[in-house]
Amino acid sequence: MSKNVTPEFSRIVNTDEQVGKKEKLTIKASDKECAALAKRFELISIDSLQADLTILVASNGEVTVRGPMQADIVQRCVTTLDPVPEKVEDDVEVLFSPHVSEDDLPSNPDDLEDLSEDELMALLDQPEPLVDGKIDVGEVVAQFLAVAMDPYPRKQGAELPEAVLVEEEAEEERPNPFAKLAGLKEKLEKKD
């Protein structure tokens, strides 16, 4: 998300004022925020979104944000496009550090392609940057929701339409063009 754009569900916490303290915070998205997030995530609706967070600021300036998140959402079935309600529950847990810069993180998904598995794992374990002691815990919760919801929602009992099944069967019956080429190659080799 661009630095100049305010997220749909924004709750800024200033951790500079909490050094060495633990704070409990409950955040709940308004109807307007839920509607805006639903549009962003291409959902039919988000009926509720809430998180009960604990924010712990360590003496070294690192901040842990942790706690349960719950949401009631409605997505479209991947098969029928009918509404599919889902209760999403997940545990938010993120470590932020003032010792990590946004410059240390890849800015482009293509930058991840050349990394080894060990480098990718190290990147996943790296804390998020803490800039000016501020964390948008609303955006953190929204990102956890995006990852936790079912990526392929399916209405109970939904099956693929008959036309799609017939098309898939027709594709299976078509001869493999590479098998034909292999057969031609064998015939040519026998002639020689």
C-alpha cells in the first residue's frame, strides 16, 4: 500500500509513548470501513471485523502486536458465484523493529525469485519496520484477514456445471500431440 494512501481500516498506535509497557486494545471496523475493505478484497460483504490486541513494547524499541481476530464475511462461490458466508478467526502476531528499514525489504515480488529457500525463510522471520514509532494496527488486522479467509470459497453441495464437465472430458479424450510426434519418430527410426 502506498505511503500516501490511508488504509480503509486505520488505527494508528504511537508506541513511543508506551516503552516498557503492555497495552490491551480492542479495535472494531465500522460499517463504512467494512464496506471499503470488502471492495478492496473483492468480497460481497464484511459484516464484522474485530481484534483484541496486546501491544508490548520492549526496552530495545521492538514492538509485538498479538491477539485474536474475528470476522464475518461473505464471498462468492468459485463454482456457482452464490454467496458463501464464512467466519474467519486467526491469531495476529507481528514483531516490529526500529532497527529494520523498509530499504532492507524487497520492494518488488520479482526480487524474491532469485532468493534461496534459506534467504526466503530468513526474510519471513525478519521483523517489520517500525517507522517513527507508529503502527497501523487496523491495517495489520486487515492483512491478516486477507490471508486467513478461504481462497476458494465453495457453497456446500456446489458442483461444476455440466458444460464444464463435458469440456474437461473432451480435453482428456484429445490425443496428446507430443505422443503423436513420438510415434512418428519411432516410425522414422524403423525405416532407417
